[in-house]
Amino acid sequence: MYTGSGFIIAAVMQAENAVLSVIFFAVGEFFLVVYCFIYQKFTKFDDREAIEAKNVAAGLHWGLNLVALGLLLSRAIYLSNSIIVFGVSTSAL
């Protein structure tokens, strides 16, 4: 989560003004959190239970999914400072 959020923060730093930075950060973090819930819902096993049981592969898989999503969201923010373009590019996810 930290790395995915870091990619989003790096992308919002280049926004045109502070208001856009805050908006894109909030929307990006919202997508990350919603993705976490969707990911847990649609996987066959309980990821949280597997991670608590010291299953390194489950934790790595979940973490790398969040990093990949952070990269995708940050790329959408880098390409345009438009919330419409961000919405269209993330709707494909």
C-alpha cells in the first residue's frame, strides 16, 4: 500500500495546482482502497487469513497487485490533469 500510494503521490506532485493535487490524491487512494476490498472478495481463499498465517506468497501477491495498481493510477494522473481522462483511463481497470 505504501509503494502504490507513493506512486500516486509522485504523480500528483506535478499537477497544475494544489487543489488538483489533493483531488487526484483522494481519488487515487479511494481507488486503491476499493480495489483492496474487490480483490479480497473475488479471490478464492481468504487473503487476510493467509497473510496472518505467515503465507509469504499471499502477502507478496497482494502487495504486488497494489503496486501495479498504483503504477497504473499514477500513469493516468501523469498523462493528464483532467478528472475525466483519469476516470476514463481507470474505468478500464
